[in-house]
Amino acid sequence: MGLKLTFGWVCLLILSLSVCITEAQGQTKDFNVKNYGAIADGKTDNSKAFLKAWKEACEWTGRARVWIPMGTYRVNSAKFEGPCKGPIAFVIKGYLKAPTEPSLFITENWINFRYVNNLTVSGGGVLDGQGKEAWAYNDCNKNPNCPSLPTTMRFDFVTNAWVHHLRSINSKNTHIVVFGCVDVRITTTRISAPADSPNTDGIKMANSRGIKIQQTTIRTGDDCIAMLAGTSQVRIFNVTCGPGHGISIGSLGKDGDKNDLFDIKVRNCSFHNTSDGIRIKTWASPGIGKVSSLIYEDIFMNQVGNPIIIDQEYCPYPPCKTQPSRVQISNVTYRNIWGNSGSKVAVTFRCSQSRPCRDLVMENINLHYHGRDGEGSTAICNNVKGESLGHQNPASCI
């Protein structure tokens, strides 16, 4: 009898411990940066406090939240690395300011997340790159020895991430970079920099797949969104772009590498006073690659310089060693695209002589241009094979 009673108590104890461990693993614990020495005075460097909070949060076996409360925090360059023991959130309620001293901002990234799974970055706060102090240094188009200015927020080798309800302003370089990542969502985010700010791309991605960008507004001095080599399975829905250079694929093929992109969908987006709308650009250089399975549909253009453009003779800063691009573009659909063009040529397909664009489909295009003499919009096609369906304004050149 005593043995049975003892055995029963042991079983009950094991069960209780199991329940306690399970509950602990399911709990969310906050790691408030102020408890690690952060001071919200807008002057003190809080990078060490932020990193200490991250380190302990990353070690927590349950759900962890690095909590940045209301206030203005100066933060120097910081790298938040995993892997972590559980899902982790970086909750920004406050206003983060990047450094303005050249000795501190000559770095690749301001805020960098690396090797993290199940990451959330949110909170409604502001990331202020204070780029005005740095833009004069961003002269790489004419200075081969130009310094590397920092991206505001970069994700390297991150999986299952959600970035939402944030505001990024005045980045020194690109606002958000996604590299080597899988399954990343960016939603309900606002990105802004002056139209004349150099290289302030909104979101740039490379070597990543499963990227979703939705309900986001991007006003910047370069590409609103740029997709580079190795990108696939991208969904860009309900994005407002402008000013800026539009939503771009490329540039590709500059350095002779293999440059493949495929399975891209851009839908229900609007462009306002951008230099370009939906653009694919490849260098006239030896680089090889394939761009395929692209769908652009239900898109509104408002005073866009080049609403629809493929440029396989891309050369932003000559001299270039020009030769026919070896990047093959195929299976691209443009459907239900309307509005007004800022230039007479509303559609430009400047494809490669050695690898003509194949299987392009133009369906229900209506892009107006109101010139001084009443002339309408036109289209230009070089080395293109495809078909046109439905209404076409300008008259299709395919």
C-alpha cells in the first residue's frame, strides 16, 4: 500500500513539473530596455542596453519581447543575432535616432537582425536614419571610393518574420534590406525620404523567397521596391509608391553573375509622380540569367514618367562596356493597368538583341498622355515576342 502511494505521488509530481514547464514555455516575457540602462534623452547611445536586452530575450525559452517604450532613443549601429530559443519580438514604441557623426555612420547597417527564426518587429514607433547629415557622402555614381552608408534595418538569413506598424524616415541609404531570408512579411509600414535623397530605396531584397509586402506606403528618392538576383515567390499587394523610381526588378547582369528571378506578382498598387512605374532593368554586359513568371495587374499610374518599361540597355553612369544583355526575360503579363503617363512614351520594351523578350502579354492597358498639341501616348518595342489582348492605349507595338 505504501509503495503504491509513493509511486502515485511520484507520478503526480512528474505531471505537475511537465505542466509547469509547458506553461513556462508558452508565457511571454518582456525585456524592457530601460531595465538594462537605456535612457530616452535623444543623446545617450543606447546600443549596449538594447543588445543586453536582446541577449537575455534570445535566451528565454518561451515567447520573448524586447520592449522599447515611448521616448526618444539615440542608438548607434547594433547587430541582433540568433538563433534564439523561442519566438522573439522587437517592439518599438519609441522614436529611434541614428547617429549623425561620420565616424559612427560609416558602417553597413544601423539595425541588423541575423540568423533569427520566428521574429516580429513592430510597435508603431519610428526609425529616424537622420540621413540629411549623410547624403552628401553618398556619391558612389561618380566616386569609386565612396564610403558605405548604413541601411536603416537589415535582415540576414531570417525566417518566418513579420514586420508591421513601423515608420522609417530619412534613411542614409536603403530603408529595409532583406537578404538570404525565407517567408518574410512587411505590412502596414510607412517609408519616407525626400525625392532628391540619393539611394534611399524603400525595400530591397536578394537571394530570398516567400516575401510579402502589403498595405505599405513608400515615398523615397530611389526604387520604392527593388528585387535583385536570387529572388522568388514575391507578392506585392496594395502598395502606394511615390515619389521614387517605382517597383523594379534589377538591375541585373552587371558583374557577370547568374541572375535568376521568378514567380513575382504585383497587384492593386498605385504610383504617383514616380520616374518609373513597373520596371525591369538589366545591364548591357556579360551577366547571364533568367527573369520569368511575372504578373503585374490592377495597377494605377498618376503622372508616371515611364509607366511600363523593360530596359536591357541599362547604364546609369557611363562609360559602360556595352554589349547585348544575356539575361532572358520571358512569361511576363501586364493586365488592367490604367492612368496617365508623364511622358509621351507610356510603354517601352527595349529588349536584348541576343535574347529577345518572349511570351509578353499586354491585356487591357489604358495609359493616357495629354501633350501640348493633343497627341496621345505611344509605345516602343525592340526585340519583343508576345501578344496583346483587349483594349490597348497606347496602341500595342507587340
